[in-house]
Amino acid sequence: MRKIIIVFILLFSTKAFSQVDTAALNKMTPEELFQYYINEKEPEINKGPLTIGDSLFGILNPQVIPTQTVEADPLSRSAFDENEYNNKFLTDTAENADQKMKPKISLGAGRLGFYGDVYSKHFQNPFTSRPAFDLAISQRLTRYLQLNFNVIFGKLGANEYGPTRNENFQSEIRAGGLNLMYDFGNFISDKHRVRPYLSLGITGFEFLSKTDLKDKNGNYYYYWSDGSIKNMAEGSAGAQNAVDVKRDYVYETDVRERNVDGFGKYQERAWAMPIGAGFVMKVTERVDLKLNFQYFFTTTDYIDGLTNKSVGNRIGTKFKDNFTYTSVSLQYDLIAKTKNRSKQKIDTLNDAFWLAYDKWDADKDSVSDFNDDCLGTDAGVKVDAKGCPLDDDKDGVPNHLDYELDTPAGMTVDKRGVARNDSYWQKWYDQYMNDSTGVDKTIEIVENIYAINTKSVELPTEFKTKYTVELKRYQGNIPSDELAYLLSIGDVNTTTLADGTTVVYTAGSYKKVKSAIKRRDEFRKDGVKEATVSKIVGKEVIKLTDDEAETLLKDENELLLANQTNSTNLNNNNNNNNNNNNNNNNTNTNTNNNTNSNNNTNTNSNNTNSNNNQSEETEEAGFSKSDVFYRVQLGAFKNQISTKVFNTSTGIIELKAGDKFYKYVTKGYKTIEEAAAVRADLVIQGYSDAFVTAYKDGKRVLLSSTKAKVDKSFKEDLSEDKFFSSVDKKLVIFKIQLAITKTPTAEKLMDAQVKDIKDVVKQGTNTGGIRFTTGNYNNFDEADKSLKQLQTQGFSGAFVIPTFKGEIISLQEAMELLK
């Protein structure tokens, strides 16, 4: 039964496919095949009733035909547009059947320049080159490659005048060959009218070289040392009777037949490899202008008759004779089709319609919809030039809806445009307090209601810039004596500028420029003449001149004074309002309240002044030179390491001194207790050799001279230029990274690959990947040895990663910490 069904299906399929004559299709040309598919009827498939769709198409299509003012596509039933196809696909491309073996032809003219043994410099001035012509037939192979067959007819020639040699020649050149041209069509769009090109080819050529040895009267040329040409050799018998002879530049003597050097009957044809470059400029759809330069590397050295085997002063170089061809040509395209210009689409709506549309006024307020900012205005309402209803009192409620047309400026109103007065707000307050009558209310004062905010006046944003005192700027190392001085400043800080090399050393951080100026003057008094006020903006430190700092100080003082005045005025207004309320509540106590109010006002004014004065004086307390303060030293290394290695909440300062000497210390602490507590915390974190140092009067001092308790047997070394590391070297661990996977599938594959490796650890990365690592080694050599073993097992991308306290660091930092 199954076989019968299969046979039946095959017979049915054969009958169905036999409806198309495939043999006839195979015999068609590309043009006939193309036309066949255009005219082929659509298969009759039952699509159901189409009456509704057809009727809608007839209605909608005329409404969406493009006009002169609106660009759009009309409704379409996927009809094939032959003209559009031709313009888009059959123009200027070699991939269409119409263009096969239909080449372009070009005719050009130019100059042949000689580069050989004639001339002492072995090249010819372009202005003395000889004319030539070329004819070419081209066939495009791809969008960017073109094959050219070209022939060249012209002359090569050169004349050499010298104290020891005078040679000349002219050669008839006939060349023909092929070259492949690349015009960057795969990068440069067809819309560009100018396109560069490169070419490379092979050319065979013939040459017939002749030389000019005598004039039309048969007199040979003899070149004398004074530059003249005579009919007798200089120094010969009777030379005193020699007469001048002029060259006629008629090259009458065959160079090969002359056989001066005994070369015999050498071949006067050879091969050349031309390398070229130029530009093609599209003039019209069929005509191109071509600018061309080619250099021909030949296989012969006989063009000028001189070689390295010539005799006497005729001897040349070991290089072949070459030549160039510079030309301009016109190229005519035999296959380009003139693009059919699309007909201008008809606008089904006339000018009268568009004029009426532009002036349309839907709400009838005499302002067209295009200019109307308030569409839909009620009928009969007066509007302004923008079509919006008039609002005389500017309360946001138009006149025709406003129950109060003269609302005072600045008053809030309800939706009817009525101002919300004190009575309104009193009712609102009573309702809020759940007291609708407002009778028998008792007001108890539990504090001084007249006191103003005693907080210091806050400066606006533009005055919130941090200020500091800049001490030094270095692009290199710090001298040892200056390093000791900088360390002796308790609040010294370092900032590396954007150039990556300049380090700025500053002291303090102040909200007010007044405080920074005061600190600057203290430094100058101590002898630091270059101390200046600077602004800290982001990661930049901007140095200010003294005049700029004084200007900022003046602005700061004026602003503070203005803010204080405004605060006092506001306080007085509040006092008056409160006194009025007291008068309304109890007439008998009015006098006492006023008295209290005045007393409180006076007291408050005094408080305001004292608070403001205190505000001006309050600032971050700096370090005095005479104060003792303490630091915790973490390390001094030959190579720079990132401060992130010291993964601690303590602020770390980096100082560069000596010959590539980097020192890392904490900020300053005013008491030994603070410094000792920080040091203890650092020891717990792994910086076991961190130690505390003390500073006073611009230098480091013995801890025993301060309030610190020191063992009498302890001998402190005050040197600041010794290498040391406080890091517990056991915290530096080397691991081997096997891979980082990005997807769950890759993670599963990696799990299978590392199943036989011990101690594999998977850890998430910041980018969402999974890092696979193995091993824990205390030195690099052990890790490197294990890495090489893993690489032999197929983990070619594995590498060693150093870590410190579980965080990845650079190999240089790891090796530095282990020293």
C-alpha cells in the first residue's frame, strides 16, 4: 500500500511540474527570461472575496498620491516597475547580462619620460619629455576591478651635454599590453564623481633608437670644452680653421647599426611591467576623464645605446632603462544606459485647497490654526494675537471665566480667579486643625518664637569651592630635605594632575578663601615664600594669584554681609507678625507682649551678630608648625605602586623622592592615641611592620621627645630615605587564571575541562563573567612552573595573576611588596 501511495504522489508531482516548460526556459536569453517573469500570470489561488479590499483601494489610493508639498509613496499592489529596476540594478555594473563583453574605449595623449644612462643624474626633466598617444579598451570585471588592454605610440629621447660626454638619442616606441585597475569601488560610493585608482600590468614594446651625429650637410658634431660645436675636433691639425656647427636635431644614425661598443645585433624589443596611479572623473553618464601616471620597469638596457658594458666615457650604470608615461584621456562607456527620469507626480489637490488649508481656523477666533497657541477657544471669546483668551489681571484664569477681574499681582487664586486672602487661609488652617469655629483656642508658647535660625549663613553654590594652600609642584623627584619638610606638615596632601607627571603638594582644605589666605600667610612667615592659595576643582588644583585671592575674599565678605542683613530683616518681620497675633488674642497683654518682643528682638540681634562672628571664625582646624603630630609609615619602595594596594579606610599619601623613591604614609594625627589606634588597625589588616613617626617645627623628631611612651632601649632612626615595607609578605599570593567565561554554556564547558585539576576556584568578575583560577603560591617561580605544566595540558591562554588580600594587583606591585 505504501508503494502505491508513493507512486501516485510521484505521478501527480510530474503532472504538476510538467505545466512549466523548463526546456524552453533554459533556451531563453537573460532578457527574454526577465520579460517572461514580468508577464507571467499570478497563480490562481482561492483568497476569498476581495470586493472590500478592492473598493478600499480605489478610495484610498487617490488620497495618498504624492504632491509637491508632501513626499510619500502611493498605495501599491506590488506591481513590478521595470524602469526602477533598470535604473537601480542595470546601470554601471558588470554583474548584469547586458554588460558582458561590452567594453569601454578611451583615447588619450601624454608625454614619455626617459630614466636611464643618459644624463648624469639618470632621469629626465619632465618638460623635455617626448609626446605619445594611447588607445585602450576596458572591461569591468567586478565593482572595483577593471581589465584594460592598451597600446601606446610615441617617442623617447634625451640629450646629455657634459665636459667629458655628449650623448643623445631618440627612440620610436610601440607598446601594447594588459593591466588590472583597482578603483576602490568596494569603499567609495558611486555618488562620488571623482575616484582614485591603482594599476599593475605587463607590456611588450619595440624600440628603434637613433642618434644625431651630423648636420644636414654631413658635418659631424665635435663638442669643444668651451661649450661650442665645431666641424673639427678640438686640438686636431687645422683646428684653428674650425667653424661653428648647429645641431639640426635630426636623428639620422641608427644606434644598433653604429655598434660603437660592439654589442652587435641585439633585440630591439623587450618586456615592461607598468605600475600606475591616477584619478577617474565622471563627466557625464557615458564619458569619463582619466588622469594617468605609469612607471615602466623594462627588461632591456639598450634603449639609449649605453650600458655598464660600454667603453670609455660611454659606460653606464648596471640598471635597466625605464620610462614613464603621463597622460590625459577620455573614456567612453559603451554600456551605460541613460537613466529614465521619473515623471513628476501629479498633485491631485489644487492650490485653492492648500490655500484654504493654510488659513483654516477651527475655533473661529480669527487666528489660523497654524498660528493659534490655544486651539479650541470657546465661541465669542476675545483672544490675543496668539489665539489665547485675554487675561487682564494675569492670574492664569481668562477673563470670561474670571469672577474677579482685578486680582492684585502676586496673589494666589482659586479656579474661579478669586484671590485667596487671609480669611481664606485662616479657614484652611482651621479645617486642617479640625476646628471649624476658631473659638476658645488656646495658644501656649513653649519657646522663644522670635528666635531666628542660629546656624551659620550658608554660602551659595559658587562660593562652595574648596580652597587650599599650594606649597610645591614637582614633575620629578622631591629632594630629601624637602621631603622631610613636607612630611612635617600635618595636613599635607598630594594631587597628581591630568598630565600624569605633575604632582601638587598642598596643605589644608578650606570652605572659605579667608581661612586659606590666613594659612598662606603663616607659611610665608615661616619662610615658604612660594606658598599660594589654590582652588580645588574636581581633580584639578588651580593656582590663584594674590590679586585673585583678594578679589574672592572681597566678594565673600560682601555676600556674607548681605545674607546677614536679609536674615535680620526677615526676623524683624516675623516679630511684628507675632506681636499682631498677640494683640488680636488679648488686648490687655499687648503692652507686655510688645515689650517682650522688643527685648527678644534685641537679644536675638545680639545672638545673630555673635553667631555670624562665630561662623566667620569657624573653619577646619589646621596644623600649627609648633604643634606635635604623628603619622603611620607604611612603606618606601623603589618602584611606584598603587595606593589601592593599601586597602584601608585611612587616607594614604604618596611622595616621590630621591632616585625613583616612593614613600607611602597616612595623614597626620594630633595625638599619639589616634596614631597608635590607626597603627593597631593596620597591623590587624596585614601591615605588621607599620610604625608611628612624630613631627614638629618642620622636621621629624624622636617619639621619646613627645607624649608617646617609648621603651628606653628603643633607638629610633630619623632617616626618611630608606626602603622598607610594612606588608605581611604572606598576604601576597600568586594564582593561575585559566579562563574567564561570559555565558552559562561556556561556563559548563569550562567546568568539564577543569574537572581533573585540583583547587579550581570560580569567582565572579566586575563585568559579569566567571574567572577560573587554581593554586595558591607564595612566590612567582612556583606559580610559573605550574603554569607551564598547565599550558602543556591545553590551557594555552592561562597566565599568572598576583593578589594581595584577595584583590588582583600588578606583577610589578607584587614583586615590589615582596622585596
